[in-house]
Amino acid sequence: MQDRDYDVLVIGSANADLTVRVDRRPGPGETVPGTDLVESAGGKGANQAAAAARLGARTALLAKVGDDAFGELLLDAQRAAGTELRHVLVEPGARTGTALIVVGPDGDNQIVVSPGANARLSAADVRAARDAVAAARVVSLQWEVPEETVAAAVAVAGETGARVVLNPSPVPGALRAELLAAADPLVVNEHEAQLLSGVSGGEPAEWARVLRESGARSVVVTLGGEGALVLDGVADAVRIPGVKVEVVDTTGAGDAFTGALAARLARGASLEEAARFAVRVGAVAVTRAGAQPSYPGAEEVSRS
């Protein structure tokens, strides 16, 4: 495999997560009591970078934060995870992105994101970081930054030979053909897979097949506690079983999965092998609070 400085370059969002746990999530117009507010590091891009770095991948993050206390919180968290931060941009006068999270007693969550500085991560920023993209084996992308920024990252990755892991979440209404065609894999949950496939009803394998036939090089559908489904090339979809655990907090579980997947792909694993590992990492993630939990070493996760 071609030698590069980074196993994984994540281009995407960084948010401060403001989390409250409740015994019951409120209905419309209703107020319920919650726990004390917890401030922690989050954002889909930053979560994926922290996961990959903690699992031993040489990881860099291209993101934009504000020059505020939340920005420092996010940078400190990435330093603790071992992420290379030279490509993180600090926008003077901007507010760092913020996510408001309510976690119920079952560990499931509701999230509202205020993009802040994430909305200012531009296509020009990506093109200016071309050397960083060229230095990466895998580029991991999500949708908490502008679509044109994602498109620029896909274009530069194609020009420099980096593999693209594309996680269109929060899901756009549709994916541009050139973005779908770059995805190797396209990583989506069940809701996103069905929406993007345009299929009414059906099963994850059908949605994955439609997305593959629509242009994605490969597809991974995450199934929560039930594991994942992988469709690579022309073979039939492979179902990967989940790992039964006691759920504490599902925030960032999909990002942990995607970060782990990217890390293993960068080390030369097949898509199925990488997804099997990522399922285990996602299972560990939901047993711990917060979007950027610590993990055992990669080998310990493999044996868990």
C-alpha cells in the first residue's frame, strides 16, 4: 500500500455537545426536569477523528472552530485523542458549532445542531489543504459542513488518489452523482439508506443494492444494535451481527463506527473485515457517555 503521512484525514464538523439526561423526553410544548448540563466535545467530523486516532490510526482533522471557549474544549479533546491538529482552522469572531442533546433513559437521544464555524469551512479551505489530502490514505466526510465543501474534498481526493468514506449525515435530500460515485464506501444508517435509495418499504439489502446500482462503489448500512450490512462490488450483501451490550448513550455511536471503519480500511483491511471491527467499536461506544469516549486498544476491541 502506498506510504502516506496519514492513515485517515477527516474533513468535517467540530461541535461542543451540551447534554442533559432526562427520565422521559418531553412532548410538544412540555417541560421536563433533567440532570445538570454536561459540556463535552462532539461533532461528526471530530468524533470520527477521535475514534480513528484512539484506535491507533495516524489521524488528522480539517475543521473550523471559533476563537471561543468551546473551540478550546474541542482542540483539547482532539489533542487527548492523538489527532494531528495543524489543519484545524480557528475563525476569529465566530462561534464554535454547538449541539443540544437530550438523552433518554434508554440511552437514545434527540439532537439539534447550531453549525456556527462549521458553516464557514469552505471549498477554498479544502483546496488550500490539498497537501493534507494527498498525504492521506482515506478521507472521511460527513454533512455537518456545506455541501460544496464536501464536493471539493471529493474532487481533491480523486485527484490525489485518496479513498473516500462518505457518511451523508445529517442526510441531504439527494446525493449528487459525483459524490455518490466517489463513495467507497457510502456509510448510512437504515433511515438514510431508505431515504437516499428512494425505495418505499423494503429491507436494508434492497436499499443498499439500489444505492450501489446508482453509483456508489460500495455501501455499508449500519443497523444499530443489530450490526451492519455490507455490499461491496457485485457480491451479495453480507450481514454482520451486532454485539449485545448495555446501552448508556448512543450519541456518536455511528461516528465511532465510521472512524473505526476508516482506520481499518487505511490499514488494508477488506470492507467486510473493517465493518466487523467497526461494529465492535460502535458497541463499546454506546456503553460509555459522550460522543468521544475512550476505547480499549484496537486489539482488545477485536477480542471483545
